[in-house]
Amino acid sequence: MTEPSVSGTLPPMARPFAAAGALFFDQAQRVLLVEPSYKPGWDIPGGFVEPGESPYAACVREVEEELGITPPIGELLAVDWAPRPRDGWLEGEMLLFVFDGGLLADDWRARIHLDMDELVNFAFVSIGEVGALLPPLHARRVTAAARLRGTSRRAGYLEYGDERPAPDALRPPDDTAVTSRLG
């Protein structure tokens, strides 16, 4: 279906839901996960972007609401496009923004005060353990964002939790391959 506009009609456009969250780390490079009270399983601190709100502002707001702290939130690590299967709650595409919360120092961790209406627990876990606690899509997103945090590339684009283009596609060819092509 097309919508009328001043110059005619607009083509069909996606209207994805948007969410934003942050990856926080401790000194051992473990990532902070939270356990929501309103759904099973674990997640990262964050939530939906409200109308008129930027993804960054949503991330800051959600961290404050859920954890009761306002640590600095850093750069964008990843944007993930993901379809949301029909499950009776939400149906449609999503854009998920993952920001770098950086090292959450002892003084910030000591001030965490969970909003028990939203969260019942939090824990720092190794990146290798996120697959056991998060749904597969979430685990891929967190793992990819954490990997991007350690690269010169910094931010990346994901589809359903997988980097696009794939990380191997970004490597420059070795000198032999270049020489043979230039021949």
C-alpha cells in the first residue's frame, strides 16, 4: 500500500521497532547481563526507543531506569536488523543499537540499584558464557558487538546477529594475491 504525499505517492517502507542497549564490562572483560522480571532469560541493559527519542538517549534512559545509575555511555558498537517472529507480543522488523558502556568501575557497580519491576538480577559473565544465558540471536549480537569493540573498525552492521559483510570479507588480500592479479 502506498501513501499519498505532496509529490504523489510514496513506495512501501519498512517501519521497524527500535531498541537500544549497552555492553558494560568489568576488569576481567566479562559483560554485564540482566535478568528481566517480565520475560524468561537474560538480556543486556536497554529497551525500546520511545517516539521522538534517539537510540542513544533511549540507551541512557533505560540504563538509568533499570540499573539506577548514569555511567557514561560510549560509541555505537553495532546496529542489528532482525525480523521479529510473531509471538503474540510483537511482530515486525527491529533495529537494535548496541552502545559501548565501557569498563563499569567498582564505584558504579556498587551503586547499581535494580528496578525490581523490570529486573530481578544482574551478573558479569564471560563472552564465552553468553550463549548459555541468552537466546541465540541475542548471543550472536552481544558476541559480535563485543568483538567489534576490540577492533579499529569500532561499529558494525549486523543482520540477525551476524556481521555483514562477514569479518573474513573485510580482510585485505595478501601481497601474493595482489601481485598475481596485477600480474
